Amino acid sequence: MHEFIAKVAKHIDHVKKVGEHCTTEETTKQALILPLLEILGFSPYDPTKVKAEHASDFPGAKVGERVDYALFCNNVPVMFIEAKGYAANLTNHCPQLSRYYNATPEVTVGAITNGREWRFFTDLVNKNIMDSDPFLTIKFDGTPQDASHQLAQFHHDKFQPEALRALAEENIYLTAFKAAITTVLRECDTDFVKYMAGRANIQRTFTARFLETVQPIMKQALAKAISDMVTSSLSTPTPEELPPATPATVVNPDAPTIDPSNAKIITTANERRVLEICQELLPTEDLQGKDTESYFTVLYQGRNNRWMVRYWGDKKRPAASFCMPLTDTHRAEIKRSKLETGAGDTIMLDRPEHLLRLTGLLDDALAFSKNDDNFKRGAGVSPVN
């Protein structure tokens, strides 16, 4: 481990020294990315461990794409790496990496890097579909010790998919809890004041006026409690010292919403999720959702006749359809994604997340909706009712 730490420390110094001179993507690969793969035991000179420009084999609109590097253990691809230039913003390239990842179920980890920052992704939310957020981000501007312990788990000789998924789950929970705690402590909103007042057994009716009145007092109490905990080295109180807990009111984020102008239009969590997925895959586009009594629709620019996806979630088997006629290439993508087609070119969509397997169709639907020729008189495109 000491030797590994020394190599990582040397690489960190190397990145700081030459990074600004890596003005192209290819230079970044040669000077910053391949040396780290060597440290991780994935020799770029061994094609049984590293294959450059590896075919992702994802049919559809993106056919012919190739991932920059595929890492192999025992002849099985275990990690895809998408490389960008040293000055590149990594956020805008995650959908591209997800297409590669989703096309190859054997791959456990997807990574995107510009040489100075590495973001690692896996599939905790939906099996074989890359999560939208990284479970680990390593920046080569910290201490070698921290980076070494994190990177050691990606070494060729220690690469264990389930162990990495456990690490990913732990990191995601830790990040989410930390963010939630920080937000609560900073905002100290009335919901939190109500919860804490209940925990403190305050014998008052928790009206809005009362909660607003005690909110400044609660902020003072928080500041003092944190100060006392730091002073006492975060000593843990005994169970006898803790006041009895009272149930807190929980808002169900999956609850359906009812259109105030038409009680028959009920928008479900799955319908909202369909729109969220389309927006995640096409983050720069103006996509809006519209619900009807019969189906939910994703619209381009909110225009009723420029619908891209229709979703029927209240059927025995939920289904979706796209605005353009399905071609043989589309049907190959659907088959490759292990999804079924139904009547009228509908696609069985048992879970909204299965839409993530159809990025090629979604790209083509966007192009179809943007093309004015498809919406001239007589083109036959039906609007949303």
C-alpha cells in the first residue's frame, strides 16, 4: 500500500505540473489518463486489460459510437472511461457515457475524466442503467493519502463489483444525509421547528404564528447545541438523556396530483418520472409535460402538436409511443433493450426507468419534433387533445 500511495502522490504532482499544458483531448489522454490506468494495474499496453475506442454496440441513432477506454478483468469489461480535455466541463458529457454503460450489462462502473477530476458512476437506482449522479468524485488537488485509499478499490487485482456497489451506496447515503443536515441547519424552516418542538415536548398548539415566533429561538438553540457538541468532542448522550420521540408528518413525494380544473386528470408519480427522465437525457431542450384523461405527453417547447412521447400508465401493462414511425433500426434498439412492442407501435414500459434504454429513439423523436416539414398541412401528425 505504501508503494501505491507513493505512486498516486507522484501522479498528483504530475497533474498539477503539466495539466495546463494539456490543451487537447488526446494530450490529456496520453499525459494524465493513461499513466493513472498504469498505476491502477490496467496497463494501456495490454489489450486484455485496456481496449481503446471500444465499440459500445448501441443500436439506434447513435450507432457507431465508441467509448474511449474499456477496462477488462478476466476477459469481461468491468469499467468504461470517457475521456475529455483537461479544461472540459464533465457535467455536460454524462448522457454520452450513460449510453455506453446501458448498452453493456457486464460493466459495473462508468467513469468520466478530464485528467484532473474523475467521476465514477454505477447502477444503484436501476440495474444496468447508469445513475445520473456519481457515487464518487476524486479531484487531484487534495492529499495523496485520501486519493490513494479511494483509488485502491479500482485496482485491477482488487476489482470487486459488489464491493464497489457497496462503496457507492455508502457514499451516496453519506452525501445525501450531509446535504440534508446542512440544509436543515441553515434554513431551520417551520417544518423542522415543528418537529423539534414535538421532540422537546413543548406543550403548545403548533400554529403557524407560534412556529414563526419560536423560529429565531430554535436557530439560537441549534447554534449553541453545535458549539457544545464540538466543545465536548461530539460526545453521545445516553438514551436516558434523550426526550421521547414523537411521529413527524411525512409528505409522500409519490402521491398523485389532481388537475384543479378537471378532477378526471390525475398525474401519477410514474408520469412525472417519464418527464424527468426525458429532461435528464436532453438537459438543454425545452421539454414540458401535459396530462390528459387518457395519457401523459412530453411536449417539445410546450406545443401541443410537437409531442415526443406519449405514456399510458393506467393500463395493465404501461406503454409508451414515440411521435415518429418506428424504423427497422428503432425496432433493433427496442429488441436490444429487451423491451416488447405492442399494437400501434407502442412499447411496453413496465417501469418509467426503462425509457433510459431507448435514448436513440428519444433523440430521433426530438429531431422529428424540431423538423417543421413534419408538421405542414397534410403531414398527419396528431396534436395532444
